[in-house]
Amino acid sequence: MTQTLIALALIFAELSVLAFGGGNTILPEMQRQVVEVHHWMTAEEFSALFALSQAAPGPNLMVVTLVGWHVAGWMGMLVTSIAKFGPSSVLTVLALHAWERFKDRPWRRHIQIGLLPVTGGLVAASAALIAHASDTNWLLGAITAFTALVAWKTRIHPLWLLFAGAMIGLVGMRYV
């Protein structure tokens, strides 16, 4: 158990400093570590924990806590939460201080512009990973593709899309 807790701490501390552009950008690496490298859960279990974390109120990275709990119980939950949120919080405070110090420098805007496509790519990779793990048949794949298209092309609130996808899945799963 101690080795598992140490492994969790190292993995989530590393992910903490890599979460550039938002927490969901580390989902592909988190999934790779807990599913493919350490075999602590299946891709479907990871996807289910992610879905549960998104449905629950609170921070969007509640999946970190759920993964820790799934792997090592209460201690795993505590270790992953501290390892994920501690280092990035310290770095954020330091970076914000430096960012304010250089607020009038022209290079600051160039950095912000350069980071936009990086962040977009990381978020897209996270979405693709969760979709791949969740879409276990053609109907679920079609629901995901349709929902993504509607979300991209319209201003419909995501909760309505989630509700519609759930209803289509409930009705349609009888015929798959």
C-alpha cells in the first residue's frame, strides 16, 4: 500500500505542474498512468469516474480525488488531492506575482497568444480520450459526435445537450 501511495503522490505531483491551461488538459496523461501504466483501473472505469466528477458540484478536477479513492481508499484520496493541488497552487502564486511585475512588457501578450493553441490542443486531446473510452458502440459514438457538433455550432447550454444525449442513450440502447 505504501508503494501505491508513493506512486500516486509522484504521478499527481507531476500532473500538477503539467496542468497548463486548465485541469482537463492533463486527463490524457492521467488516464495513461492509471489505466495503461499502473493498471489500477480500466479505461471504462476511468471514464465513469470522470463523468461522475463532472456531474457532481465542485471543482472540475474532482476526478483526481475519485481516482485516489478508487486506487487506495481514503489515504489515496488524500494523497492524490494534496499532490495534485499543492504544487500547482504554489506555482500559481509565484507565477501571478511575476506576471503582475511584468504587466507592461510587450512579450507578455505574445506569450498569451502563443499559449492559446497549446491549451486548445490539450483540451481537444482530453475530449478525444474520454470520448474514445466512453463510446463503446456506434450509438454512443453517434451521440458524442452529434453533441460535439451542436455544441460547436450553437449556443445551446451544455446541460441541455447532456440531458438530450442521456435521453437518446436511454431510449436507443434498447435497439443496440
